[in-house]
Amino acid sequence: MKTVRLNIGGMMCDACKGHVTRALLGVAGVANAQVKLEEGTAIVELDHEDVSAEALIEAVVEEGYTASVL
């Protein structure tokens, strides 16, 4: 299983954390997403090797946050 770590910007509260988590879990091929509000990070476990970091970033950006690969 492949893991991608992301920096997430713009999260201010638990609701934000929930939005980012749901966005990441909504990407096909994502098995798990652990979002840490205090650290501004996400650890995403993929069950398909062909899921791109760009797809994960795009899902987060569509929710109104910023994201980049750590």
C-alpha cells in the first residue's frame, strides 16, 4: 500500500478537518486518510498505485483549502 503525505493549508477547526478528510476519501483508490488539524497535514493510504498526488491535491483545493506534497 502506497502512502502520500500532504501539507494542508487553511484548516481552522474540526469542521475543516472533516471537509478535507471527506474530500480525500472521495478520491477513487484512497483506502484511508488521517488529517491532523494541529499539524496541517494529511497521511493518505492508497489501495491503488495509479492514484496521483495531483488528484489528492485537486480534491482538497476543490473544498477551498491548499495542499502540497510533503
